[in-house]
Amino acid sequence: MDDDGEDLMAASANYIDDDEEEGDWESQSDEDGSDDEDGEAKPKKKKTKDDVDGVAGGELEGLKETAELYKSNIFKLEIDELLNEIGVNYDKHKALMNALHQLKAIFEKIPSEKEELVNDYIKKMSKKHKIVVPMLQSSPPEDALYKFKFERPTAVNVVGSYALKTVTKSKRSFNVDVAVEMPSGIFQEKDYTNNRYFYKRACYLATLAHAIQKSKKGFELEFSTFNGDSQRPILIVRPSGDKSDIDFTKTKCTIRILPSISQSVFPPYRLAPGRNNIRDGTIDTSTPQYNASILMDTTFSSSLAFLYEHSKNCAAFKDAIMLARTWLYQRELESNRTGSGFSTFLFAMVMGYLLQGGLAEGGRKLSTGHSSYQLLRGTIDFLSSHDFEKNPVRIGESDHADFAVEHFKENYEVVIVDPSGTVNLAAKLSKSGLAQVQYEAKLAMAAFNDSVDRFETLFLRHVNDSKTRFDNAFTIPVPETTTRYDEAAQSEYLIHVDHFARSVYNVLAKGLTDRAELVAVQYDGDLVWNTNESASTAATASLVEFGVVLNADNAPRLVDQGPDAQDKEACKKFREFWGNKSELRRFKDGSIVESVVWEVQGYENRTLIVKNIVQHLLHHHFEIEPTLAWTGQQMYPYLHLSKHVPASLFSRQLEINGFQPVMAAYNQFAKTLREVDTNLPLLISNVYPASSSLRYTSACLPHPVDFEHAVTYPTTARYIDAMDVIVQLERSSKWPDDLHALQKVKYAFYLKMAQELESRVGAESVVVSPLIDQDNEYENPLLAQGYLDVYYYGYIFRCHLHVPQESDALKNTINDRKSNDSKKKEQAQAALKLHERRFHYEQRHTFYIQALCVKFPAYSATVRLVKRWIGAHLLSSQISEELVELICAHVFLEPHPWQPPVSALTGVTRVLELLATWDWRKTPLIVDIEGEMTEADRDAIAQKFAKRGSYVAMVVATAKDLDGLRWSTPKPNKAVAARVQMLARASVDALEQAFASGQDKDVKRIFVTPMHDYHAVIHLKADRCTRYYQNLRPQNKLLASKESSILGDTAYAKFDPVAEYIRELERVYGDIVLLFHDQFGGDKIGVVWDPSTTAPKQWKVNVGYNSVPVDMNQDGFLEHAKGKKEISKLVKPNFAAILREMDRLGSGIVDSIQSSS
């Protein structure tokens, strides 16, 4: 290169054409002012008719291209906007270009030096110039006669993404790679052996660092490694920050100086995969990693030429690379901080390979006429499905026998051969890295194929968060060394963690087999150290993070079968791998095989089998234990009653059996009902469950109760849930049309059913009649209030008769034009709404939730934990159970960019993140719980939401509820929704801290709520709370009391005085207060005055609440406010009096009321 201002990139073998710069891309920074250097506005050309016609024709052509080349019009617009946002305006990089030219000038002015021994040169650089030659290899032997002589670079070229102009904006600074070609004259014929090349390379790099340092241009220098390759140190050049013409701080980039050599320096076959080039007598195996590191220093220019040629032939090639970079960035697949070994460069090379061929049967997978979307999709599709182990990617092929495909497959885990056919560009790519890329590629293809637009999850969502991405996560300490890290391994992997991570992956992937969809090993592979320090001072990763995405069907498997007992060699290997866990077993089919058995019971314990496998294998093969095991066991205690609850009250066996006992009882009960209907006037056509306990989502497991000994239960444990059951009778024309008469006939049916159950199976039943107080204006006489409580095998089933004529009668009352009784019509409207909810919506909702629990094993536990979280924050009375279940269903049915969670901990974390980030004011949550959602339905939901505005909080729509109001009205209101979001954000932060600390006990913080935000707190008498046993932190003395319960020996169904108290408070004060309570054993009620209704208002006779004049002072006298001459007629709620009224209403269960004022 000359120093006459010739463009540094244009001189790079003419790979880049200056005319191709996209000057209209958004600026990377504000550097260098406007695009127009003269500052003059260009005159606008007036459009002629021909221009307008041309535009119209162009638009039509554009629409046609969109239909052919993109997923949809909207997807194309989103991609265009993304490219515009991430694109870099290269015209504004003047300071960077000045810096690059300055570096080039510095390098070319370095004088040649006399030849001297490498060891002497290393000592000279350290003592005289304070630069330690960057070598991660062991130093040359003291008696080594290796000589080094510095000569000026043969060439200095910008290479990589900046030269190709495929740089993108991101939160991290981008790299500008400068390849400095070392002259062939400084190397001898055998320098490719025994690290001699790397010694001289390091000396050359140190000389470049010294020259930059000596120039005093203010550049900040550090040494690092090239994309985690410890064999190849590089020089990092950062801006000075002095605002000079070479200060490229605003460009937000880093310059990397990469030593390189010509392809002719060493014969490539000498560095073939099967060759051994560490010939000191200690290693007798091939050194493929060592060889590849040398060869890759020869590929910078040739790889750039390959990619540039494709960019010329394929207009969308560069854009596709930029999209790929964004996709990889969001998943941290190209980051050294995950140690994956993959990069955008490899992605681009594979894309180029597919443009020139790539199909086993011949032909090209991609075409030069494809759009950026098609190129990206085609490459991701190839990555997702290609078997790299059986069919290595060979962009080019060499005729030399040493570069036959078998040699590559034998020596490398992943093979992507460069255009020359001699270099494996993926030599540093581990199996774990490839597994992560292929797993994410499969998810991306599912998103591409989805009828719903998944643009956000593909390109805008950060994916690599261990808490949400993985079902299990472990942190493993890196030991100082292992028996596997012998001299041969040390020559290939200079840093122990690189070898250790691969070893861990190989062991765990083999042990987990098909239990895991993905086994990901990640660690920070970045190494950076000062130029005046030894490379040994660079901080290497001390921990390896290991994440697992579980297979829902295979993860809880109890037995892993090995080889047949007759295969002695295979059995020996199996026993060596599993250690003392391996045993010989005979199975039912008569086979006798080596096997590993995990003898556990219950859903929770079976979900921890993978954790047990990991811990066993790590101990057996590496003698280490994980420092963190994030597997779900942190949450499981909150699925059950506290340990303070005596086992004499509730058996701990239920923690293993789960919902199986209650579902068995329900199925038997439904069968019994069908047997007794022969003596009923009408047959029972169907029996449907309509309770959270019968759809596997109740926060607490339903416990069977000994009804005959109910008196032995303390008052704090006397709540017995009554599970709703819909009993549908066959249709008949004999039902009365009059609603009151119909209710009486239903009551007669209940009595007959109770009589039959008593006589047939001896089941005690209680018929609750529709008691209506005609003088109570708050009661609705049209409501279906009667039901039948059946005490059956320790459970109570509450039966509701579904008579289709009932809804018909209500509709007739509403639509009766002859009647002018508006109150009755309002009552009929309310009764019809309740009827539809009970007999249609709840029953249908239960059916779909049951199906979800079967399809997704972790869904049940996730919902139950989220309900516990809702309750712990006193929100039970504000958010319906059905709404919680739908919100949780969303993370399973719409899991993108991940798979549905298999761990309850992952499920809860995703739900909390959804609640923390969901903009419910602008966006409805769409849950396809029925599996029937169409694009038309989604459009209808969006339109209805837009028309309705934001007066409803947390709209959750389904295919059967396009309005999304079924479970969102009348609660929660916007204030409650905002609090949910605030608490969810705090809980996500708490989980993040718990994950970082590795302390299981830190998880409990998400179940502790702040009480200082309430205007008043009603403290209840815990010994009168019948659900107190469900409290997360109950007092043992209140549960172990031997005193007789005040409730006597009668087992009351669903007796909860606190809930009744809250219901009464809401009826009386619902317009001015919001009440917050944990229905699962909470002993406090939070009170918040509603600011929208408690503001001062004009006095009138019937204000609606206990009020007081705003001008009344503390002594009870009226005095006008300052600046006013008269007493105002405004009144405000008498908060103190209202609280005293609340205390009086709660006599017997209220202990005290604490007011914040």
C-alpha cells in the first residue's frame, strides 16, 4: 500500500467497491456532522407524469416481488426497517479511517532489525520496551536456537465484516479487523513445528505494539486472542479519547491487529489434520487444532474474496449477513462470552457454500436472486437439519490425500472446509456450540413457518437468559487440572477451560441422551491482558455454565437400559461410564441388560432425575460438584403446605400422589351419579368438572378429610373446599317456563339425588336451597342459588344442575317487550351472565385447562406457583383464577423464542417476565387455548381492543372470547394491573439475584410482599381463619392446638369467614376502597382508598359513605381554609370512621386495624 491516501479497504485486493457504500444508512454516531460535507441542500427535482407512472409501476412490481420473496408485506417492511436501524453509515467514519491509515503508516515505517535468538528478543522487549511478548504457549527452551528478525509487513489490509460492509449496530462495539501480513522471509522451512511459528508470530505482534506505543498517538493497547483461539494472540487498539482527528471513540468500535501469512509460507499438506507437528517426543498423536491455527492465519484475504464475490453476484447477500448477525447476537451464539466457537463469518461462509451448491444430490439450495429473507431462511434451514458429523461442509476440495474428508472427520468435531479445501474453518467450533446453533435454527424455522408474525422473537428479543432459556441450569467450577488434560490435550488447548468444557459436554450429553433437547455448555472465552503483563495474568473462566432444555416425555424416565449382558465389551464400557449406578437387571420382556435405575416417586422428584444424573456424572468423571443447581427444587416447597402443618392433619404422601386421589374420587363420583339417575325423572346426560381442583391447578392440593372426626381439626384447618361439578340433565319440554317454579323443580331434583346417593352408596349430602330474602334489595331472586353438596370419600363435590331451559327463560325475560319492569330485566341480565359463566364458560375452561396439563407436564405446577405468588402479594381477591391460568397458558402456547418450559421454575420465571413486560394498556394477550385461532380471529381481537380503548386492564382473548373480557372484568382494574407489573419486575430482579448467588433461600423473597403501600392494614385473628393452614409461614402453635374447635363436629363446606367478611366490605364500601388479601391462609387485609371516588365532592343527602366536611379541623369544628372567606360545601370520606365500621363488621375475626395516617 502507498501512503498517498489510497483507501485502505479498496487496496485489499480490490475486494470492496467504494461506489457500493450505502450512504443513506442511519448514522452510527454523530461524528463528523452531516452527510453533506458542503452543508448545502440539493435542489429537489419536480415529478413529471412519467415519473408518477413509473412510481406506480414500481410499486406494483415491488408488491409482486414482496409476495414472491418475503413471508408477507408486513414482514418485508419489518426487515427493511431493521436493516435501516442496524446499518452503519460508513461515510461518518472519517476518524476511524484516519486511525487506520495512521496505523498502516506506523507499521510500514518500522525499521528492519538484525536477527537474534527468540529468547533474547523476548527478554529485550520486556526489559527495554516494557512489552511482554504475548505467548500462551510455554516459553521456548532455554537452549533453543530459534531466531527472529523483524521485517516490514508485506501488506496491511482491512478484512472481515468491516471490509465487506456487513457491520451492524448493537450494544457492543463492533470490530474492525486489520490483517498484517508477515513477510515469508522471517520464517524458516520447519517453523510450523514445535510452536516455532507461534513464537515468531508473538514476537512480530509485540513489535507492532511497540511501534504504536512509540508513535505516541494516544492509542490504548491490549493483547487478546482471536475469537477465543488461545494459539493466536492479537493486538487490540482502542481510541485515545483525546478528540483528535484519529480519535474514533464515537464510532464505537475496536480495531484488531491480526498477524497473517501468505499461503505459500508453509506447504499446506504439512499442516493437514492428521499430522503431528509437536515433535518433542512427548506427543505421538496428531495435532489438528495446532495445525488449523497456523492455516487459519493464511485465510483472511481468500475468505474475504470468496464472500465479496458472492456479494457482487447476489444483491441481498450483505443484507442477509447483517440479519444473520442480529439473529446470532440476540442468542449470543457468536460471542466469546459463551465459548460456542460459532460466528457470523461461519454463517456467511455456509451461505456462500449454499449459493454455489450445498445439496447432496447436486444443485444449489440458494439462488442469487433470493431476497435477504430467503437467504437467511435457507441458511438457517440448512443449519437446522444438516448432519455435520456424517456430511462435513466442504466449500472447496483438495486433491491431496492428506485432506481427504475422512481425515477431517477423524480429527475435528465439526468440519467446514474453506474454498482451498485445506483449512477447517470450524476447527474451534465445539459440539456444544454446534448443538446450540442447530437447536436455535430449528426454533427459528418453526417461527418462520408460523402463520403468526414472529419477527420480534427472531430479531428483537434477547434469548440467552439461563433462567428462561433452560429448564435446568448448573454452574460447574473449573478444576486446576484433570486426568484428561494430559500433554497431548495441553498442546491442542492451551487454556484448561477450553478442554474442560468440551469434556464436560461429551460426558453429560452422552449421559442424558434423549432426556435433553439441548445440552449447552457456556463460559467466558474472552482473554484480555495489558501489553506490559504476561499472558498468564489474563483471567480465564473459573466457572462453566451448563444449561439443559429438557424433553418433556423422556426427562422423567426412571430407567436407562444399556447393552445386553452377552456383549461383554459394551457392558464394560457402560459400567465404566456410569460407575456404581450401573447394575444388571432382568426386564419383563426377558432381556437381561446393564441398566441405570433412578428410584424416585412423584412428579417433583422425577423432574429432578436429570439433576441427579448430572451430579453423579460430574462426581464420577471429574470429582466435582456443581456450585449451583437451578432445577426447580427451589420452588417445590411452595407447592405444598408448610412443614409446620402436622402430618396428623394432612398426609405428606399427597405430595407424591398429587391430584391422583381427588381425580380418582371424582371419576368414581361421576360414575356413581350416572348409576343413580335411573330413579330420577330425567336421566343425567353428562357430568363435567368446573373447579380448579379438578383441572390440576388449585394452589393447594385437595386433601381428603375425615368427616367423622372433624372435631379433632383445629379451627385454623377447618376449611374444606367444595369442588364445583356441572350435572347436565337431558332435555325435556316439561320444565316450567316460570323461573321461580323452575328453581323449585331443580330443588326437588337435588332432594331426590341426595336421597338416592344416601340409599345407594351411603354418601352424605346436603341440599342448599335458594333462600331469597324478598326484602333485601341487594339479592337477585332470579339467580340459580341452590346446589347439592355431596360428602364423598373425604372430598366435597358441589353439584349444580344444568337445565338448558333456564337460560331460555332468562333470555325471554330480558327480551320481553310487553314488560316495563327494568329492574327485573337487569336482574335477569345478571342471572344470565352468571348462568353462562357457571354452566358454559367454567366448564369449557376446565376442559381446555385439563388438556393443557396433560400436554405440558410443567403447566400445572407453574399455575399453582403463580397463584401462590398472586396470593402472597394479597392479590387473590383482585384477579380471578381463570385469568391467572390463561396468562400462564400463554407462555406454554406462545413460547417463542424458546420451547415450552418443562421445568416449573422456568415456567414461573417466564410468567413473571411476561407480567413485568406486558404493555396491557396497548396490547391484548392472545391465548389460543382452544387451538382454533385464525388470522381473522387475531385481527378481530386487535380491532375490538382498539375500539374499546384502555379502560379494561389485562385483556386476555381466546378464540371463544374475542373481546377478552370474560375473565378480566370487573377485576382487575388498572391500579391493580399496575401493581402486578411492579411486583413482577421486582420478583424477576429477585430471581436474578437468587440465580447469581446460588442460594435457594433467596427465592423465598418473591413470596414476600411490602405492606407499607397500603393506607390501612386489617390484622385478622389467625386462630379464627379457617384457611390458616394454607399460609406459607403459619405458626405451629395455631395448628397443633389440642383445644376443641369452636366449629364443633360439623364439617362445613367451603366455610371461610374471612372471604365472607371481605365480600361484605366490598358490598358496603366497594365504591371507595380496594381490598387486598391472600385467600390461601392470609391473616391480613390491605386497604387502599380509591382516589377516583374519594376525592372531595359536593355534599348531598345520600353521599354513599360516611363523610365529613373538608373544612372540619381536628377538634371537630368548621373553619374555612386559608385564603377562603366561606366554609366550603365539599365533603370527603371519614376514613377513621369507616375503619371503625370495618372493625365492627369484622367483630370476632378482626384483631386490630393499623392505619398509615
